[in-house]
Amino acid sequence: MTELKVGLLGGGSWGTTVASLVTRNVPVTIWARNPETVHEINNQRTNERYLPGATLPEKLVATNDIDEAVRDADVIIMGIPSQNFRTVLQEVKQHIRAWVPVISLTKGLELDTGMRMTEIINEVLPGHPVGVLTGPNLAREIMAGQAAASVIAMEDEIIVRELQKVFQSGLFRVYTNTDVIGCELGGVLKNIIAIAVGMGDGQGAGDNTRSALITRGLSEVTRLGVAMGGRPETFAGLAGMGDMIATCTSPQSRNRHVGVELGKGRDMQDIIDDMVMVAEGAKSAPAVMALAEEYGVEMPIAADVYRVLSGDSNASRAFRGLLRVTAGAESEPG
């Protein structure tokens, strides 16, 4: 373990948090594009833009030179937003050594292709073991030392058990899973449901409504995830239900925040302009709906959110529509 070196790409809230956790086990070099972020991490031990009030470990080294972060790394961790993921990965390709595992932290889909991040890794870096770290992980709580659990998913059971030791730290428990597709889709698909829940919260909906939307939303997510090759039990675990609950109920959730502001009647562009970080649910919604159509899966909640995000409806109309949906058997869509 002490001989492993980790390169982490991405200086946002979750990338910086994971880098801070992993430095307890192995040396980490974190790459950020912004030289000011790099200087702040190295000299002030903070990243105030993304993690206000948090103190970063002394051992964490930051750089804005991808070669420095990647060339000696035994594990690469990608904490890059979905729409920039491929571009950064192509830069990584120029410096990465053979057979080095690449782990994604990103809960989104590439808009042009509808591809998951692990699919992009396989395409750009064929031959590298690939995996995903996902679960109900709110960065500020973890940086504050509160207990949390996550899942690392890879097809190779031997490699995944070794990488479990890299990520697990103190009150941050990491479980293993071999269902990469299911774990990755759980993290991606719940974001659009969180926007729906936020739209309800922004219009004053109660706990009963929130509970119903989360439960029916999880049903939608599971249907599409299983159709795409995930295992049903994955969506009842940390990567599915666990992540769904955290994202749909926490004031720290970016996707829920987007929904709340839409529910209050704000314009989508104004909401995005005011946000420091990316709300992946808003970015990936068109790709999610394209996949639902491709696999013939009905996703009425996600479809209503997509109509609001694309400007074809508003939060008030969508929410009234959700409440009017005719109820059939619980196992059916709707």
C-alpha cells in the first residue's frame, strides 16, 4: 500500500474530498486546471471555492501539470465533470503507464454519445482496468469527519479488493461490487429524480409527496438500469437507494437545489449562472431520455423534469401533472 501512488484529476468539491481521504493511505497528487486553486491547496491547505471552511491534509500535493499528476501514478482517479471528461482523459492518455487502473467519480453521461464515464475510459484507454466510486457521499459532511459509506465497483474482484484499501479511511466505509453498469447508472440516474423532488420542495410539497417521488423515481431508475445491464439488487443498495435518498433530501445537493429554484419559478439559465459547481442531472437529462427511448423504458418523472429543463414546460405544470397520473399496479410505470 505504501508503495502505491495516486493521481487524481479534478479540483472540485468531491475530487478534493476523495484526494484528502486517500492521502491517509497513499501519496496523492491532485491536478486542477486553475493555477490559483493549485497554489491555495499547496500553500494554504484550503479550497475555499468548493469546500469553504475545510482544512486539507498537509501531505496532499497539487499541480496544474497533468504529466506530473499522471506519469508515476499507480492509480488514476477521474473527478472531472461529464462534459469535459473525455477531453481531460485524452490528455491523461499521453502520460499514463500501461495497465494502471482508472476510477471515475463522475455521476453523469456524455451528452453527444449517451456514454457512461467507464465506457469513455474503455474507449480512450483500452486495456486499463476501469471502475467507479459512487454512493451517498456529500463532500462537506465527509470533510467534516462524519460517517459515510460508498461503493467501489470493478469487474475484476482481485483489483477491486486492493483498491478498496486505497479508498477506505476511518469513518468512510467502502464496499465492493462487481456490477459496474448498475453502480454507475445509479449515480447518474438519481440526479434527474432529485430535480423532480426539488421542484416539489420549491412549491411547498410535504414529506409524503417527497417520499412518493423518491420511491417511484427509484422504480424508474431501476427499470432503465436493469434494461441496460445492471443488477436489480444494486439499485436497492448504496449506489441506488442510498445515493437517491441523500441527493433528493439534502440541502447540499446541487441537483435538488436546481429543482427547488425551478419550483420557485426561477429561470434555468439564471440558476446555472449562480452555481459554482455542476448539477450533473441537468447536464445529463437529454442523454437519459434518449436512453429511455432506446431501451423502451417509461420514465414519466424523468420525462416531466426533462420538459421543464428544456423549456417546454414549467415546474408548476409538471408537478401538477405528476400528481394527476393515474395509479395502476405498483409494479407498473407511472
